[in-house]
Amino acid sequence: MHFTIILATLLAAVEAQKKGNPTRRFAVLRHKGRGPLTTCRADPIVSPGGPSAHVHTVMGASNFGFNVTGESLRNSKCTTAKPKGDLSSYWFPTLMFKDPATGLLEQVKFFYANAYYFFDATNDEIRSFPLGLQIVSGQAQIRSAPAKSGNLQLDPSKGPIQAAQITCPRSNYGAPSYPPNSDGSQAGIVDDRNPGAGIGFPLQNCDGYASPMRVDVHFPSCYNPAAGLTNYRNNMAFPTPGANGRLDCPEGWIHVPHMFYETYWDTAALLPRFQNLIGKESPFVFSNGDATGFSAHGDFISGWDEDELQNIIDNCDAGHAGLHACPGLKLGVNPDSENCEIECPVNEKIDGKLEKLPGNNPIAGWKYGGGNAAAPAPAPAPVKAPAPAPEPEKSSSSAPASSSAPAIKVESSEAAPAASSSAAAPPPPPPPSTTLIPVPRPATSSVEAPVSSPAAPAPEPTTEAAAPEPKTTTVVNTVTVWATKTVYDEPAAPTKSVEQGVKAVEISGYKYAGCYKDQSDRVISGKIRPDIGQVSNTACVNFCSSKGFSVAGSEYGGECYCGNSLNLVEKIDEAKCSMKCKGDDNQKCGGDWALSVFTKSGAVPGAQKRHVHNHYLHHARTPSRHFHRR
């Protein structure tokens, strides 16, 4: 009898979970290998059939190219993503450095990228991305401040969406990352709850622990099937608060996972070359010619196995352990020993010292002048993707295809001819295949546009330049060998209570113990980021106490952690725990990878210094475990 009641209760809970997620869960998509899939002037969403207007850094499946569909992605031979079920494409503008001494341009070293999959609290059923769904987020054409605030704004009911930020983790926030009271006309605008984030490029060096400059882009999670998979200008919107404060989509729309890109760039390595600009101006520019950073954006085409992703949506809350650690994966995980790379189908110089940006994009914004890019021609009607062609016969040879099929050759020093605004709409792309086979470029194309809300369509993007007719290219897969080093546990002694000079704070019998470093596998791990509403130290301490924990920690202005000890005891400068609590502006809730720690005794009990397997790539400077989040 009791078993029957318990079983019925569990089944009811599972059914309720499927019909509407009561709490927010998430898992991070990790990428393997030492770098991106490719860096290339290609964008199959906005510029199908030929080179795009600017260079992108691309992650994901190997069949990325000028004409990509969900079906062709599913035939890819490899992917940078760790879950085997994910053969999607993820891409974003490449970050460039303009040397103040020479005026020459070069790529900033790409550090790594994460894609967070949030399963937000909703009254809807969250469902897999339909195969081939195209999503664009951010405003690629803007060069002036899109808002008077540097904060994220993801609620369509509160006004225009601001989905992108730039985060600048720093070892010391004594000098502001952005000028106080900036209106965006000469510099970026700070997030008023996070001194290390805002809109636009910061004016300081981003030297935080394992975290150089980070470009953040949130993606909408409401898909309108009436608009179609490829109508990227109108097919997606951000959800709005519904019953019980949960985030819901409009009637008839499909609620898909809420994605969030983090892309990291090793700007700190260039510091000796822009030291004299600190606090004055930024030497960085996006590959589309934006010197402000306001045009941060990202693109996505889903190549997910829909059943695999649905299992993750229904059952996973792996957090920072990663999507590949979700329970019940049927397709498994890609081994870390493999790397996935392809050649760019555009044969042009994009590395080294450049006099002009690839695609001859003029630099605009702030000291360079110039406004937002011009409005484009109206969008053509969505075209239904053709059925996939039969897969070519596989060769027993692992060598790259013959060079008799040359890539498109583009002279970067010459401007491409302008596209005609009166030309006919582009024809549908050819059937996909397992190799990248470009077709002649259509006469008109356009640059990414901001995502719209259900109530207001997105602004039109700008017109790209046409390019020479492409020929053929091939996929090249390479393998990179990783070395693994295992370090075993060692004991860590408890530290003394908070040092003299820091004002003692006590909340509900818990004493403030100081500011301590956090890490990706969590220093306080008994209860990680419980759903307690707007976080303050008071709310976090009271929750942890009610659950029987003796240690509470707040972080990043809005995260709570509970436990009975610290897995790593490393006290850091008090200035790093300076972010205002989202639930109480009068309290400080840690910082970026920094915990404000409260304990019953005021001392910090240490467990063991926990070292997991660290995978070091030959010639790479950064261990793969230094993944960030947010």
C-alpha cells in the first residue's frame, strides 16, 4: 500500500516536471580540443551560398559551411562538442586587436567557449530544438549604445531586449572597468550590479583568475513554428513572466532551452602593447568593424539528436559538470583525445598582421565616428530546406581530399563589389552533403539582426557585400593528443577566523569568515545554487542553516552555496568580494569566482584540497578544467 502511494507520487512528480519546470536547472556544453572548429568568413544563416561580411569563430560539427541544414550537420564526421548527440553549429564574431603603435590588426587569441543550456522555471513543457532550427541573437549592425543601462534585459514586457554583455573579470576593481556615469557615446556602460560587466568594451585589463575578456550572449527560447526554422529574423522571442512568476512562451509557440554563450579571449596577453591606453580607450574591435563592442552577437543551427536532447531536458541538472555528465546519455561522449578542425572555404589572409579587416569592413564607433550600419533590403520569404542527398561513398583513406577542388580565393586588400538592393531573392541552397560544397553566391544577403519579441519584429539587419563566385573545398579532420596528470588528495587544515581589520558581521548566529576563492568543481558543494529567490547573505545563511549546514557562501551577487567545509581553503583579497547582493543592495555577495563565507564559529573548516584529473594539451597554455560560468 505504502509502495503504491510512493510510486504514484513519484510518477505524478515526473509528469508535473514534464508539463512545466518548477525550478531552473542547467548544464554547460563543454567543447574538447585546443581551439575552434574553424575561423572563417562564413555564416550559413545570414549569408548562405558564399562568404559572409565578417570573420566568425566557429564551434561544433565538421559539416559547417556555406550551405548547412540540420540533416547535413547530422552527417558530420566529428564535432568539438563533448556530447556525441550534439552536432550543432555555434559561431560568433572574432575579436581583433588594433595595435596602437602600428595601426595593424590581428586576431586576439581565442581562449575557449562554453554554451550554457538553461531549463528555466516555466509553466510550459520545454522541448528539444527542432532539427535545423536557426537562431540569431544580438545586434550585429549597431555602433552606438543600444540602451542607457549596462544591464542585461531579457523580458520583452519591460522594453527592448539587451541580450549581450562583455564581462571583464579583474584581480582588482579599484579603478572602474567603465567610466562612471557613461552614456555610451565615448565608452561602454557598466552593469550597476556587477563592476566587471557592462555593454561595450571595458577600458581596463581583464586579468581575473582563468578568465580573460568574456563576451556573453543570451539566446531567446520561444520558437514560433508558424515562422519556420530558417526565418531567423522572426522565428524566436524571449519568454515573459507568467503564472507563479515562471517564464512562459506565447500560445502556440514551442519553449526550447535557453542558451547562453560565453566566449573567452586572451586580451591580457596583449597588455604590454596597450598599457598606455588603460582607462582611456579600448584597442579591441570585432571583426565586423565595431570598435565599441555593442554589436556582440551569436548564431546557432541545431544539429542535436532530438531524443538525446529531450532526455537531457527532462532529467539533467548537471550544472558545471557539463552536458556530457548528464545521466542516461544514449549516444555517449566524445573522447578528449580527439580534436575536430576543418579548413575555411574562403582562401584569404585572416591571420598575422593585417592592414584591413577581412571583408574590408570599415572600423566605426567612438573615436572612429560613424553610426549604425545601414538598413538592409526586406527579408525574402523563408525557403523550405531540401531533402538531404544520399551520403557519398566513404573512402578507406584518411587523407584530405585532392587539392584539385580549390577553395574560394579572396584578395583581402580589395573591397568586394556592393550587392544590388534590387536583385532577386536568393535561390534555395543545394542538397546538403558530408563535404562542404559551396554554390554561387546569391545577389543579395544581409548581416545579423536583433531577435524580436512576440509584440515587435526585430530591426532589419544591414546589407553585406557580395563576393566572388565560390568553387569547392573539403573537410579536413585532425587529431590532437592530450596528456593526463592525476594529483591525489592531500589534507587541508582549517583556517583562522576573519583577520583583524575586516569588520565582523553576524547573521542568524553565523559569523563572516572572509573572502575565499571558488573554482569550477565548487569549493562549497553541499547544496549548489538552491532556488531561494533574490539572493542576499541573510537569505543564503538562513536557508543553509535550515538545511543543517554549518557553512554558507554567496557569490557573483546572486548565488548561494551551502556545506560543512571548504574543499579548497584559499583566502583572497577582500576587494574581490565586492558585488552587491541582488536581494539586498546593502550587502556584498562575493564576486567573480569569489565567495563571501559565513560559518557558525567564524573559522573556516577545510576538508581536503580536491584535485581532479587535469588534462593538459601539448603546446596549450591553459588547462581544460579552467572553465568559467554564468
